[in-house]
Amino acid sequence: MKSKLLLLCFLFVTSALFGQNENPYAYNNAIITVDQPTSVKEYYYDYDEQIAKHVQNHTLKYNAQGLLTEHIQSSQGIADVDVYQTFRYRFQYDSKSRLIYFWKEQLVFGNYKSMNEEQWVYDSNDMITEHNNWSVQDGTKYFDIHSYKRVITRDANNQVLKIEKSIYTSTVDDDELVLVLDKVYTFKYDANNILDSIIVFGRNITLGGQMKLESKQYNLDFKNYNVTNTDLLTYNSYQKLGFNDFKTNFTNTFDTEGRLIKQTEKYLDDEVINETTWTYEADKITEADLYEKEINYIDATGRAWKRETYTYNGTEWELDYTPFEMYVRTFANNKLTTDLHKNYYDSETQTYKNDTRFEYTYTPVTTGILGKQSSNVVLLYPNPTAGTVYVNGLQDIEKLSISSVTGSTQALPLQEQIDLSGLAAGVYIITAEFNDQSSSIQRLILK
């Protein structure tokens, strides 16, 4: 089972680094930048002798909002490396701090040459109309299969009426990618102009690429209603009609923080087809359906350090196998200092082999609340906290909010003392917007 929650957790961590977008496809995301390290040393272990070898250096830069703008990965000047290579990753953001362009470049004879580029284009209602992903050869861009375009039709009130999504796919000869219509979403409204149903047609390959009815969602009970940006629609429940007239009921249950904790699919006679539950704890997220269970153990980075999968045998959950890999991370002053990747688990010795190690360095920031471009700024203290926190530099803060690892966000009151004891234990991100239009983030651990 591939955990949806681990994906949500990862997307939240990357959203703090790249605005509202996921990690770019060609980006090396092994470096954890949530604490804004300025340099990282990378070591690789010999499989048999387990001797660490220094193989690469990473240098990183950020903008005033704490978003990553440049990452240089290089083996240049390292004595034990036979072939020197240098790559540069660059990130461009819009006025809403959304990642809109990404470059992966390689240093060739003193000049950087583009290898991959990625672009996100938004309309005035913050919906993506284009996601372009290119490989670059000799200065020429070639689309890949991750690219898509969306034509969004709206009414006079800016409500979405139709979304036509086209993707790039191979031709018969497989020598080039062409843009083809893949999905059509039609949004129907009732007499009161409330969204009543969503009808989806999809490209059917067995019918020669003809569009065929895939599903219809109706009897919609919304958790979040937004028909100018339908990407933000979420549901408490709805009914679904499949292409073969197969009808089912879907029900979502959320906790007080807005996190999905149960999703149930039933036949119309209430027989359960499938049910998935999510349990959130301070150090782990558990996802389980009727037959499989996955536990992701989360540390202070917001990433999983170990994943376990289980199968239900009819009476109890059985561990499928010992995880084949894990991460051992160390921290100092609430910052990541070492990230050791272990894999190749040996069941006889019950040990792992060391594979890769990253050592993190942080440039000291200026003291005071106005050194806001760094996540090292202390916004709330003490950290970790059992519930009651105090606000540092309150007079400079215009807005304050707290977000869970899954991205659920709520505003905090602008007062010297705040009670967070009503929130579940775990790792949170504090965001402050200041009077001078700058912003800063801080990771807070709630015990």
C-alpha cells in the first residue's frame, strides 16, 4: 500500500520550500531543506567495507520568504572522486510565493547548460492551466509525459463549467509526443446555482482514443465548496455512477483539524466495499484498509524514517517483512545535523548496511525578530512545548498561523500567550507575516 498520508506529509514539507507546488520531477530531493541549511556534505559507504567516502558538496540559497532559490551539487575539488560533475537547480516564484519555473543545469566547460525545465501556469483564479515539463538537448526543449494543459470554461460569475485536460503521449511510432485530449470534466449546477454533479469523460484507448463516460458524482455534500477553483473542492459524502452503471456511496470523515481519518465506499444497500482509516500520532501516521496496513514513522523533519507494512490474516495484523531501509537522523538545537540512509537489511544478523550520509551546516542568522528570511527565527517559545507558548516580537507580526504536517492550517490570535493544548501532539509549522510584508516560518514540536 502506498501511503496517501506520507504523500500528503511530503507535499506539505515541500510546499514550505517551493510554495504551493510539489517537488519538481528533476530535482534531487534527498537534501532536507526545511531548516534552511546552507551547505551539506554527502558521503557514500562502500558496501563490503562500510567505509564512508566524501562524494559531493551541496550549497543552497533561499529568498526572503525562506523558499529555496538555488541548489548547487558538485564533486569538484573532492580528492577521492574520479569524475567531477556539477549540477545547479534553480527555482523561480511568483508574487504569491508559488513555484512557477524550475531549471536543472549541468556545468560544461565553465558554462551551465540546461538539462530539464519545468513550468507551472495559473489563471486568475489560481487554477493551473499548464504544467510543462521538458528535457533539454542542445538548447531544444522536448515535452515529456508529465506535461499537461487544461482549458477551463467559466460562466459570467467565474464558476467553472468545464475542464478539458490534455496530456502528451506517444505516437504510433513512439518517436515523438503529441498533445491529446485525455479528460473532460463537466460541472452541472441546480436551479439555485449550486454545484449539483460532476461528469467525467475519459480517453478510452481500446476504443481508439474515443471519449467515454467514466463517472458521474452527484448528491454532493461539500466540506469545502469552491466553484471558482474546483481543485479545492472536498466532500463529506457523494454518490458515484461508474461507466458500467455501477453505483456506490463515498463518505469521508475528518477530525477537528480537518484531517481525513476515514473514507468508506459502500454499495447502495450499505454493504462495505472498502474502508480506509488514518490515525495520526506525534511520531507516526497509520493508514489501514480492510486487508493492508502501513505505518510511517515520522521524525522532526516531517519525513518518514521508517515504513512498515502489514497484512490482515483474518484475526490479526502480520508484519509483511522487516523494512528494507531506514533513516537515522540526528538533531542539535532542533535542527537536522546528520541524515544516514541504511538499507540492504540482513535477516540473519538483523542489521542494515550504511548507504549514504548527509551532514548539514547552517550559517548563523542575525539576531532579532527582523532577521525574518530564516526559519531559525524564534516566533513561539518554548519549543518543544506542552501547550502554552509565548509570541516573540508580537509588535512586528501582522498575521500568525499554525499548520500540521498534512497541511491543515488555522490562524492564531495575535496575543503574547497562546494555548495550543487543544491540538494533537506532533510537529507543526508556524508562519508569521510581518508589517513590512516579509514572512518567516518556524518548526514547533507539541508534546
